[in-house]
Amino acid sequence: MNRLTTSGAGYDLARFPENPRDPFRAWDASDEYLLRHLEGIGGAEPVGLSGRVVIVGDRWGALATVLAAHRPVQITDSYLAQRATAANLERNGTDPDAVHLLSARETPPDRIDVLLVRVPKSLALLEDQLHRLAPAVHAGTVVIGTGMVKEIHTSTLKLFERIIGPTRTSLAVKKARLIHSTPDPSLTRTPSPWPYHYELPDDVGAVAGRTVVNHAGIFCAERLDIGTRFFLKHLPVRSGPDRVVDLGCGNGVLGLAAALADPEASLTFVDESYQALASAEATFRANAGPDAEARFVVGDGLDGAEPGGADLVLCNPPFHSHQATTDATARTMFHGARTALRQGGELWVVGNRHLAYHTQLRRIFGNCTTVAGDPKFVVLRAVKR
């Protein structure tokens, strides 16, 4: 936990789940820059936060916690961000109802007077968010984006310009920058171009030629990522029926492959991204049929899953948390998988060789077998003994 200090108060903030060994803070210099600007520190006029304040992409709830007195709406694609926001509000003695939490899939407010945007890593997610929010923006809306310099590109500014209106940037401070966009009511409002559809290649087994539906923000949204492609060629062949979990499912291609290989399997798709769950469900319905049964669960890995309730867990874990490289998410997934699996149940993982997941799996499961490998990826199998 760390303490964020503003001109008016200090706030104890942590990421979620809280880990004392986690070296990363729940905010960065871009959050601080935006908060100082809103207060009028640094020569700018203070920004009036009257009317409906909407905060988009607040990664761990730092902005929402500091601005809770203005009763903002927080819109995020991340379940973990929502949990972090709720925990940080409680930690600082703030009424949890002071911030209205919305997922990126829910309908945004119909009027926005102040729009604060933490620029996401995904340009596609930013595009989709701005399209969804633009109808609620009016000529008097204050629109400010914030991000680290390495996250703000010409393409970022062009999106604000095209969807919101004339856009300029601030000087950089501590490698952070602000984006100021002036709403132009004369702009033609167009729908978001997302979701994106594509067909899978013909060398990936049961899902060859199937249609994938990707909502904005999903990793490798316009094509099949090479790690999943390698995994699809080495999935387990089982006699079933099995209770299968696609953990960190993204667009759900791994779970779909398991369902097509064994129509009697019981499928559960899990991800902390609301956009991912929507993509997985759309992909599953498009290929397995509208009446096919599956569960779609947003959550922190398999936290809360029934112990021993799974026969097989398939996992392609992320190794980034926003811009930071970390194996914390993979560790959480592996521990959760072990709890969720029955005795003799199996966890199958694909990962980059350099991540050395076999070391963690041996520590957690007591065993690990390399199923397949190439110069870049390995597929690993761990069994719950």
C-alpha cells in the first residue's frame, strides 16, 4: 500500500488483490498530473467539477477515490479495477455509494459534464469508449485525457479529434501528459466499428475456419495471437465428458475448441475483462449454436470457484498488467486452478519460454510436463495429485 497526497488530503491506495510484495503503486504520474490540473496547481485555472463527472479507465480507483466527493461515475473494462476502487474507498473511509461503478459493457450516462479519460493501453478500446460516450457529451463538457508519454501517440490524439473535437496536448511532466479536447457538436456521430469478426486459419484443429468475435480491447483483437495458435495445435485429446474451464479466456477460442471436440463437455469461461467475456460468449454462440450451454464468469481468476469442480483448466495467462511486466496474474491463476481441479485434474498452460512457468507449476502442483515446444512457446501440463 502507498499514500497519494494531494493539496487537500492524503489517500492510502492499493491495487487489487492487495499483495505486500507487489512493487507497483495504485496510481502513476499521469493520475497525479490530472489531479493537480483539476486543482489548478501549476498555473491552470481549477476545473469546475459540477454536474455529471465520468471517469473512464481508472486503473485501480485512485481517481475515483480522490474525486469521490463529486459522486462520479467510473467506467472500466476491468473487474479488478472495480474491486480495487471499492476497497480503496473503504480503506479511506469513503461511502462506497459515492462512486457509481459501470462496466464497459453497460449503458453510460446520457449526459456528461466532465469527462476524464485515463488513456488505455489498447487504442481499439479507446476508440470504442469514445464512440459510446460521445452522444452524452455537449458543447460545455470538459474533456481531459491523461496518460504517460509512451502511451499517447499521434493516433491517440486523432481519435479524440475525430470523435470528440479539436484536441491539443500539454507539456510533459514526469513523463506524463494531458489531452485537452473541445467537444464539437457539429461532428457526425457514428457507431463504434467494434466488435470485429475474423475467421480462424485452417491449421488449428476443431476450430479451423470458425468465426471469432472480438470486442475492443481484447489482446490481438484483429487476428489469432501466435501463442493461442500454437496451443490449439496441442490441446489434450480426452474421452470426456469433462468439466472444462477456459481461464483468462479472452475471446474464448480455447474453450470453443474444447466444446467442439467434446460436445458433452461442461464449459466455463472466466476473465476479469467484461469485453473479453462478451467476446467469448459471442464467439461461442456463433459457433456452438444459440442453445449450447456454457457459463461466462467475470472474476479474479478462479477465486470463489467450487473446489474440485473442474476436470481440465486451459490457460494462456497474460504477463502484463497495463504497462508493467509481471507474473503475478499467472501465479494467481495457477493457484486458483489447483484449488478448482479435482484430484487427477489437469492444468494445461501455454506461455513464452522465457517466462519459465514450469518453475511455478512445479512449486504449486509438485509436477510439470512439457507437452510441446518451439523456439518461442511451450505447452505445459500439471496434474493435481
